[in-house]
Amino acid sequence: MSHVVHPFSHRLGIIRNWRSRWFGTKGAYINSLRGDIVIREFLEKRLRGYFVGNVDIEREEKAIKVIIETSRPGMVIGRKGEGSTKLKKELLSLLKKKKLIDNEDLKIDIQEIKSPESNASVVAQMIAEGLERRLPFRRAVKQTMEKVMANRDVKGVKILVSGRLGGADMARKEKMKQGRIPLQTFRADIDFARFEARLPYGTIGIQVWIYKGEVFENQINPGSLSRKM
């Protein structure tokens, strides 16, 4: 029997780095792990619609650094940095309320995604936004797929939508694909993301695979895999 493996975890330590980078001692490991989960869940709800592609967390002895990659950094930062300051206060108060932070300094670093059409998470959110604006699901998927394939870095894309498509009584799945998606090749740079579109008649799940070519050892940034958990 074949086993379905997450394309990101399948390549950890080969061409991918960990999204939580810290070293946990026996006593602090559980709190650090719970803290990471709380941070990610909070940011997923708080920054919905801001096209956040990735959230990385780095922990040092007295500091926590949250790196947010988004294609709309201006909306997250706000006027004169008010948005990022408010976000930091809300996140800090939540962690203190759950007793997951003591005297650590919390830093939020907001980075821009320069090519949003090649980021699977952003693409999934673009499709969800189209579905929530009542676009027909085939049109929303095809238009987004054309934008993705127009990017010269992308060599293949696959999109799967599932649920009550078009408001049908019975849920089903529909898949669209262009180009190649070699899931079995470790050196294949495949970005994967899941997202949900919330519609009046139910939730539609969206899965996106984007293939950007093969990565060889001489192309990997030497510092990208140096800090492992």
C-alpha cells in the first residue's frame, strides 16, 4: 500500500528547514511546543485575508522571534507601524494569559513575499477569497492556475477542491493540474498548503501543490539548514 506523506515534512533536512527553530530542555520543551501551536493558531485567525504565506518561530534563551511572511506587508504593519505594535501586544497578552511566556522578549519580523503566485499558501488563500466572493469554483481555480503558471519559476501546479462545490447537496472532489508534480523526488522543490473557504452552505477545502524545479546541493543556501531542531 502507498502512504501519503506531507510534501514539506518529506523533505525536512534535505531541501527544507524547520519552521520552529529552537532547542528545548526536558522541562521547557512542552511549554515551548504549546506556545508555538498557540502562536500559529492565533496568527491564522488574526491575519486571515492578509495572505500570510509562512510563519517561522525562533527561540533563544531570553527572546522569541516570530517571522511572518506575507504578500501584503503594508496591511499587517499598518500606518506608522501601529498594526504590528497592536499585533505584538495581543500576542503577548495571550501568551501571558496561558502562562506560556515569562520574561522573554517577543519580536515580530514581517517580511514580504516577492513572488506570491509561487507560494502555495498564498495561492490557496487567493482561491478561497474568490470562492467567498461567490465566484464559480471552476473559474476561480482556472484563473488562479493561469496566474501561477505565468510565473517563470513554476514548472507545475495541482489544485484540489472538495466540499459542496457550487452549492450541490452532495460533497465531491475536483482536481485540476498543469505541468509536472514529482512527489516522489526528494530534490524536487514542491510547496504544499491547505486552506478552507467558509461559505454559507458549508466549508470548501483547498489543497495546492506547486513545483518549482529540482534543487541540488550546490544550489542550497549553506545557512538554510544549519540551524536544526
